[in-house]
Amino acid sequence: MKLYYAPGACSLGIHIILEEIGKPYELGQVALKEGAQHKPEYVAVNPKSKVPALDLGDGSRALTEFPAIAAYLALSNPEAGLMPKDPLGQARTLEAVDYVTGTIHPHAFTRQFRPNMFSLREEDHPKVVEQARGNAEKFFGVLDRIWAGETWVMPQGYSIADAALFFVQYWQVKRVGQPLPPKVERHYRAMLERPAVQRALEQEGLSA
Ligand SMILES: N[C@@H](CCC(=O)N[C@@H](CS)C(=O)NCC(=O)O)C(=O)O
């Protein structure tokens, strides 16, 4: 199995899940800033030119899309306990993962980091960034209000939803330098204590 990733990108969440599972895997770094995602070698791996992508090592097309990769890893490694066993618990876990990857990632952070993807007019970019910063505050606030677990997102315990939430928390704190609301902040601190998170950060050359 090989994870295609970029240091500090959303693939960090999948990297953490692989470290939590603890089975051998390889890492393949994709230099996004240099445009390596558009080069034929990587397009052959992931025609969508994005990370994460997980080569399953069985000759099949690499698995793409964070929620699909995370669910696959959790369901195919039940002993790691990364997904609740009951159907509603599983649906709630995927609900949280989808909020991170489908709403928070694009509309709070991609808008800030790459405003050109949201408006072709350069003069609009400061407004796009400002709107995205407001979105981040609003979206983390929603998570704080609906928080159902104790330390972890799910009341059943640690899951793939925690690894997903971590990469956007990391961006908010380390890249944007903005605070998190109390329960989300407590979760972020607890994530930083996990050896799997520490290993993933270290392997990506990132500070805790
Ligand atoms: N829908 C994809 C989005 C993945 C994504 O946006 N990845 C970013 C890194 S955080 C990327 O590869 N960007 C490269 C680019 O857009 O050129 C998923 O959930 O996996």
C-alpha cells in the first residue's frame, strides 16, 4: 500500500489513519507547489491530480477522495477500532468526515489559500479570503455546538472523524494563526498527544 501525499496537505489525515492502523505502508511525496500533480507520472496514479491517493498494491486504480479512503481503511482494519460498529454510528462518523472534507476544507481553507479558484477577478480575492476566514469561524463554531463526544468527535471513541478534523484544525492554528472554539481546541490538543499524530507530523517535516 502506498499513500501519495504532500506535507501538511489534507492527506495528513489519511497519513494519521495509516499510522493508527500500524501496518507497513509506503509514502510517495507529490510536490504540489511544483505542479507534480499535473505531470504524467502522477496523473497515471490519480487522474484528478489531487492528494490523497492510496495505491492498494493489487494492480487496481488508486483509491481517491478522503472520505472513501478513510472509510476503506477503517472498515478493512476493524481491529484498529477506527469506526463505530453500529450503522448509525458509522453514518454519524461519515457525516463528520464529510463536513470536514466537503465544507470546511473547500469553503474555509481552499478559498483562503487559493482564492483564484473561486474568482477569476484578482480584485475579488481579498473578499474571497475574508469570507473564507468568516466561514472557518462559523464552521468550527457549528462543530463546537453539536459536539456529542467527550474528547473525540464520536461518543463511541476515537475514529476516522478525528483524523479528518485534525488537518483543518492544524491549518487554522498553524497556517492561518487563528484560534479554535473550546471543545474543538481541546480535541486538537488531545490529537497532538497521540503517538500516531506525532509520527505523521514528524514524517511530513511538520512542527506540532
Ligand atoms: N475531494 C478531494 C480533495 C483533495 C484536495 O483538494 N487535495 C488538495 C491538497 S489539500 C490537492 O491535492 N490540491 C492540488 C491541486 O489542487 O492542484 C478529497 O477529499 O480527497
